Amino acid sequence: MRYQGALTPPPGVRTQMLSSLMRSFASDTQWAATRTTAAFSARALLSVGIALFLAFAFQLQSPMSSVTTVMIVANPTVGALVSKSVWRVIGTIIGASISVGLMAVFVQSPVLYFMGLSVVVGLACMAATFLRLFRAYAAVLTGYTIVIISAPAFGDPDGIFLSAMSRLSAVVVGIVTTATVFMVTSPRRSDTLFTQIHTLFRDTVSYILAFHEGYADLTAREADGPPTTTFRSLPSDFHDSRAAMLARIGRLSDAVEYAATDNYDISVRQREIRAGLARLSGIVASYHPHTITAPDTTQDRAVHGEIVAMLRHLMDLTENRALESAWPEGCARIRLTRDAMIARARQSISPQSLLFLDDIQDLVGQIETALLDLSRRGSAGRRLRLQPYLEWPTALRNGARGALITMLTALIWYVLHWTAGPTMMLYVVAAASLLSTLPSASRAAGLMATGTALGVPAGLACHIFLLPQIDGYPLLWLSLCIMLLPGVWLQFHPKFGIGAFGYGVFATVMLQVNNPIHYYNDIGLFNGWMALLMGCIMLVLSFRVILPPNHRLDAARLVSSLTRSLRRLALSGRRQGTEWLVWENLQLQKVIRLAMRLSFFAQPGVIHQYIDAALATLSLGRLVERIRTLATSPDIDSTQRRAIYDALDTFTELAHNPLLTAAALIRAAGILCPPDAIAQRPPAQVEAMACLEQAGRIIRDIPGFLDQRGPLQWAEGYPAAHRPPLAAVRPEVG
């Protein structure tokens, strides 16, 4: 009797498996992703083999350090790999220098040494939180290298310098090998990135076109009555599509910075391209319900038709042409539409219509400038320096976590005299530093600890079944490839990436492959594995239990930061000496982080309201900028100018009583241009009145967001935390 069912799946299951496999091969997207992952894995494992061979050939004391380096710096993007490698070398040199200095100062006092090490690791974690992209690896390697170099030197402090040189040599071998393999085997073509930029520009134009087409269709549907459609009548997935567009722009901006490392065509245009992408993100963020509403008149509604015609022309123009060749005709068409908006504005006497046309004109100007920045060298974007947002509370918390976990593990090692203590310290310092580079370190801590813990049974299986069969270097390399392949393959999977990275990096620490290779000591292996498991527990305790995240508090701080930036803009009239795009991009970074923090505890509907309100602060800042510009117009007399500045001065109360600020702005609008005298007023006065009114209306729409006692500013247990998200905290004044 054959028990086929016990050995093979039932026929129905086999059929489903085969059909699923065939679908994956039939899908071009899945097949392309599989080929890309396979190519990256092959390059990474080839780099592992060459780096380990060179480490043995150079007689380095810790050849597996070169393999660990390969696993850390390997990246599908060659520019990212080069950037990562350069900053890793810088961090290693800094860490080696600090390690030698700490050992020299505290050679006779281990406790003071541990305290000094904890402070340095904490500062490294703070720096890793602040620095962008792979510059953060300089900070990561600073703390990581200190432990690697110092641990072997505790028994022989005089050997600290040789330990530092050995570590630096292993890192350089791993970096040079990985960079060489990836640069030789990976095509580096700037046209691929330019194609992505071209696609993103068209998608942004299509995104705007869909909105204006909706209002153009509204003209026919509501010709017999007042327009009732608002922003909220758009499809329910609008907020998700907006978030996806902003995320795409952010990823492409990072890719441009990576590619500029090793691609001349990108490097000479890096600033212009990043400025153009920042302008695209500002355009996408401009569409939210607190500023974009249905226009008042039939003539204004017809403007949407003109915008639709212009955007369709851009889509047709760029369909089969690169931006570099299409920009002259595209910009000419945009300027033609903009001139039409200006002519309409000069003939308008309605404040709402004038402001609507001014908003449309500003939008069209942003599209033109973005097209120029993305298509040619030497545009206005070359003068801009976009600034990263430094989130101090998160950095301080990550620094405290790094210092705490380092001190705890060092004391455990010191008190228990545990021979595997250095391994535990090595893991927690490296993992804490790596986690500090992520947007949510606490969330990733569990994933990284899980991936590292899975490396223990994998290491056990490798030592039992693979390494005993080795009689030469090729089999050693093959054994490492088998063990590391799961981590390499899944490293860039959205769901398993952090865990796979932890597995791939720290699995190399679990193998006792030294120079020379000795017989394997089972007791020593299990001792080391226990140290890594203890390190995983310490990591989770530090990041999620002892110093847990408070996403609500982080979100409240970001909201307060947006309010403070808006208040400074209104009171000083300056954006700290920066261009408007720099200020707007800095605030948009806060909005993106706010969306991430809110996703941890708020419902989707509440998140949408908060993000719309946050984007409204950017529009409010643009209105404030416009009001200050109009206040200098010769058509504004001294009394009116004084009323404008007095209204802007009430922004001091924006975080205490936003409705007071809104009331002051609306009163100033009445002083500037009474409703019954609009036809006799100069256009500058009418426009300033419209800006003041709209600014006041925006604040009245989101008082609970701006108020320092709004719902988000309270802990979850307080009743005030459950009020409507944007509702006023205090009654309206005046």
C-alpha cells in the first residue's frame, strides 16, 4: 500500500500551488521583481565569498567582520552602496579613534569606561536619528566599532591599537569588495532615473487634472443652482492616493541623492531635480478641503476648464517626449494660461473670485517652475538648499535608549563575569544604533530581535549539518550562502525587511569562523547564542518597555511645531532667511511624520482630518506671505497697513486662542475693504481683504488643531482627548 498523501500534497493542493507559481511567472511585474531580487542576492553572496577569501588571504584576525560589512552595505542601488560604504568607513575611523581614546583614559576603571561608552553610544544614536540616508551609518559605526575593538582588548589593553587596525582592515576589505562587485555587475544608467522623473511629473499632472476635471464637469451639472460640491465629494481613496504620491516623490528624491554619488549626469543637476520634486510635493499638498472650494461664479467655474485644457496639453506633449525637449513648448503653454488668469484677476471685483484666480495663478506658476527644475540645468532650483527636519524629542529618546541598553549590558557582563558578555554588548550596541536610523525604532525593535533570534536555529543547523562537511574554502562559501540566503532575499520585502536585515547581518556573528579555523566548541557556541538571545530581550525591553514610544505625544509635538513655525512666519515676516520652498518643504516633512505617528493610534477618518488640517497650515503660511507682500503695495495706505500688521500680531495667540486670531484677521479685512465699497477699491486692497478673510476662515476651520489644548494634546485617558479633532476649545471671541 502506498502512502502517497503522506509524502506529497493532495492533487488539488498541487494544482493550486502550480497555478499560483504560473501566475507569478506570467505577471511581468512579479517576474521583474523576482529577477531583481535574485540578481541582488547573487551579487551580495558573490561579494561575501570574495571578501571572506581576501580576509583569509590577508591573515586578518576576524575575517567574518568583512562578511558582516558586506551584509550591511549591500544595496541594489549602486549610488546608495557607494554612499553607504564611504560613510561606513568614516564612522569606523571615528569609532576606532574614540575606542583607543576611551581605553587610554579609563584603562584602570572599567565602570567609568562603561559610563563613557554609554554616553558615546547615546550620542551616536542621536546623530543616527538626525542624519539623512546613509550618512547615518557614520554614527551607527561609531558606536558599533568601539565595542568590536574594545571587547578583545579588555584582557590586553596594550593591544587596542592592533585591534583597531584589524577591524578597520576587515571593514575596508568588505567595502571595497562589495563596491567593486556591484559596480562591475550593475548597469548605471542615468536615463532610468530620468524616466522615473518623467513618469512622476506626468502622474502629478494627472493627479491635478483629475481634480479640475471634476469641477469642470460640475459646471454642466450645477449650472442652474449654486455650487454645493466641496473637496469632500472626491473619491474616498483620495487621501490614500495623495499619501502615495507624496511617498513616491520622497523616495525618488532619495534615489536622486544616491545616484548623484556615482553618476555625473545626475550629480550636476542634483539640486535642480530635488527642488523640482519638492515643488511637486508642494503642489500635491495644496489640494485639501480648507482652501480648495467651489468657485462663486460661472466665469470662475470656467477657469477649471482652462486649467484642464492646459494640463491635457502637457500630458499630450510629454507622452512621447522627454522633459528636456518638451519644456520650452510646455512652459509657453503654461505662461499663456497664467497670463489669462492675470487678465481675469485684473477685471474681477469679487474678493472670492480674485483670491481663487490668484490661487490658480500660483499653482500654474509652481507647475512651470517644477518643469524647468526637472528638465534643465541652471534653473532657479540650483540656488536652493533643502533642509532636513530635526526631530529632537525622538533623537533624545533614541539616545537615552542607546545609552541605557549599553550600560545595562556592560554591567551584566562586569558583574557576572560572563565570557559571552562582549557578544551581547556587540549586538545591543549595533542593533540600537541601526534602529535609530529608522522612523519608528520601537516598532522595528521587535522585528529585528525576531530576525536575530531566528538566526540561532539557523546557526545551529549550519554547525551541525554544513560546517562539519567542509574540507576547503568553496564549501565554506557555499555553507555561508545557504545560511545567509533567506536574509539576503527578504531584506527588501516591505513586511519582513527589518527582520531579514537583522538575520542577515547578525547571522555572521553566530558562526565561529576565525583565522585559523579551529574545531568547533559546542559550549562556546551555545554560550554565544545565549548572549545573542539575551541581547534580543534587552533590545525589546529598552525600546518597547523601559522607554516605550508615545506616538500620541510625538504627534502633538509635531502639531505644536507646525503652529510655532506659522506664528514665527506671521510675526517676523521672514522664513529664517530661506526661500519659500525651503520653508514649505520643511513643514511638509513634519506633516509626513505626523501621518506616520497618527497611523499607530488613530482611526483613518481622524487621520485624514488631522492631515488636512496640517496641510492647511501650509496654505495659511502662503496666505500670510501674500498678505505681507500686499501690505507693501502703494495702493495700501498707512491706516490699512497698520490694521494688517495689528492682525498679524495676534498670531501670538494662535496656540492659546486661535479664534481670537481669526476674528482679528476678519476685522482687518473689513477695515481694509468694506463689502459695500469693493467696486471702488484698488485690486491690491480687494486681494488683501480676500487673503485676510480666507486666512481667518482657515483658522476657524481648524481651531482644535492649532490650540495647545486641542484633543491631540491630551493623553488618551482624558475626556478632552475624545473631542472632535478640529473643534474649537474656547468659544469664539469678538
